Amino acid sequence: MTAVSNATIGESIRIPEVLDPGQMSAPCLVLDVDLTETIPSIAPPRLGEPRCTWVLSRNGREMLGAVVLAIPRSGISALDLESALRMHFAAELASAEDRPASVGDGSSCDGAGGRLADDMAVVVCTRERPEGLERCLMSLLKQSCQPARIIVVDNAPRTDASRLVVDSLGSPLITYVVEPVPGLSRARNRAIAESGGCGILAWIDDDEVADFRWLERIAEAFSEVPDAVAVSGPMLPAQLETWAQVRFEQYGGHSKHRGFDRAVFRTSDVGSQPPLYPLPPFGTGGNMAIRRDALLEIGGFDVHLGAGTPAMGGEDTKAFTQLLIDGGTVVYQPSAATFHYHRRDDEALLQQMYGYGAGLTAFYTSVVMSSSASVVSLGRLIPRFLRDVTGRKSLRSGHLPPDFPAALRAANRNGLVVGPYRYLEGRRNTRARAPAQPGPSGD
């Protein structure tokens, strides 16, 4: 890994080149830079070390955005890096200066936001990833705002590795429960059943870590948009060490180019993004917070969708769609960030791309089977969907570099084709099993 050191450089400014995500190479150095603190420098890269850096830029409590910079043979001085970031995010910095200053230093959880954090349970659904689970839980125990509870749901465990992680941390905040029936939606629904007394459930995956202010910024969004039933945030890369990780980020990562501007979604708003068209997504299952009563009203998560089912995904998409169709307000809060450890190898990425395609059309199959009236609305969206699947300027694929592997695109298209069949297979499997657990099921 390229050496990163804090330094004061007294030399002329040489602004590094800004790269399009499609120009990234592996490995690519991931940096988190706060312009109000000491700026790091990047040493000249040696053979095999990163020639680019993905930089998350902050200005104190403000998250400005991310940019990819080329690392020249001479490296990047602290002065050059700061100058590049200030130039690239000049508009965001000016906008931040125009906003009223926050009360206090922003390090506490006083006020409405803090009270909302006290009403939160954080949920981590896991299965046989003890190292990732420990890393995730440690980030939650260090939050600027502590939740009321942390619920770890071990889904159909083969070993006691996850329980041992929880036991080793010894935190009274953490509750460990087992959901014996495989499937992420069933694990999520078990968390709903176990979370009585908490008004908001915040979700993070076991291959992520939470930003220090993650819960604080989620609570702020609920406080500032009082009618919000859900808040989502970006899942940013924790590392870009392999080509598989870089390719996934080029594809759009988890947020699919949602960006760093706050968005509020209401079906009543003219021109609002249709709830049946989640591109860019309204939110992702690894970084979302939803009011518990709203989840109960939609029947929890559809147990025929999600990881661990033939559909492989789509349970979070359907939940956001149902919340919006029912008149709920969803807020995208870009400052409520988590950091995701993308799949490192090509085979795992191929499976993920296939699963994304299958999960999307499985979600649409679920919508149609839940409401025949949705067919007309979906029909109106078909031309837009086809443009985004095949068009050169589509959000789904138009931004990809020329050398983006054809196998990854093919895997995603193949998943789109089989999604409906996989959803129906999941329903058949459910009927063949014993009755599902009591409580929200999405059946």
C-alpha cells in the first residue's frame, strides 16, 4: 500500500488529475480527508502500488463528496491534495459557508436528534462472518450517538462463531438472537419481532463499518423531516484493493450514482421519482433506518426476496417501494455513511451481478403478485427501463468504461431474465416447508 504521511509541503502547487471512475485501476488507495484537519500526503508509488486514489472529502461535519485522483510518479503533497479538493468541491464549500452554523460542536447528541437515537435499535443480520461482524460491531460501539440496543440476528448458523464474537465484546447494548430459517428477510423480520420498545430500526450489514456519526446523522434526518418513515444513506467503499472491487465501484457501487445531495421522496410531489422505479435506488438494505410501526404496517420484509432465497435480493427495494406507495416519506441522507468491503474476487462479483439482476425482476414479480393494479403503472415504465438497460447514457450501464468486462454485464442480464422464475421458486419452497415464524413475514 502506498505510504500516507502527514506533512507540510512548502512548494509550488501541482493539482493532480481528476479521473472518471471508469479510469480507476487496481489497487486504488481509499482516503477519508477532512479539510479542517491535517491533510495527508501520498508518497511516490512503487511498483504494484496504487496509481489512483478515491478520496472522500469532508469539511468538519459536512460530507462534501468523493473524487478519484491520479497519483503521479512524484506522489501528491499535502498542499496539492488540499488544493485539488478545495477546487473540486468549491461549490459545496461555498454552500456550506452560506448555511447557518450548527449549535455546539456537533459532537454530542443533545436535542431532538439525540432523543431519536435513544429510540433506535441497530440491527446486524449475519451468517458465518465473524471477522466482519466484529469489525462492524466495534464501529457501532464507537458511535457519537449510542443506540438503545444493537440486535445481532444469526441466520441459520452452522457454527457458534457469531455468538462467540458477541460474547467476547461483552457489551450490554448487544442482544444475540438466532433465526433458524435461512433467508435475510426472515432474519430481518426476527429483528422486528425482537425490537419491541424501539421506534426506529437502523440496519447495517456484517461486511460494513459505520461512520462515526452514522446514527447521529440518521437521527438528524428524522428530526428535520418529521414525516419521514425511512432514512437511507450511502454505502461507500472501505477498500479498492482488487480489480473486482474497482469494477463494482465503476458499476456504481451500492448507491448507483445517487450522489451526495440530500433527496426527499414523496409520491405526492409532482415530478418525484416513481416508487416502482428504484434507479438510482431510494436506499440500500445495508444502510437504512425505518420506523418500526411502518414496517409492521407493510407486513415486514417479503420472505421470498433477499439473500438466502432463490431471488437472491430485492427485499429492501420492495420495502422502500411499499412505504412510498402507502404515502410514506423517504429521505436520502448522504452524510449518514457506511463503508462496505466489496467482494474481492471475480467469481464472487459475477455472482453478485447475477443476483442484482435476479433480485430486481424478482422484486417486480412480487409487486405484480401483490397488486394486479400495479401492472398498468409498470407498463408505463417499460420504455424508461429499456433505455436504462440498453441506452448509452443510461444510469444503469451508459457510464461504464469500454473495457468493463462483458461477463459482468452478461451475468446481470441473465439475472434479469431468471428473476421472476426464482421468485416463484421461493414461494414454492415456502409452501413446502413448515409454517413460517410468527410475526411479520411478508407472505
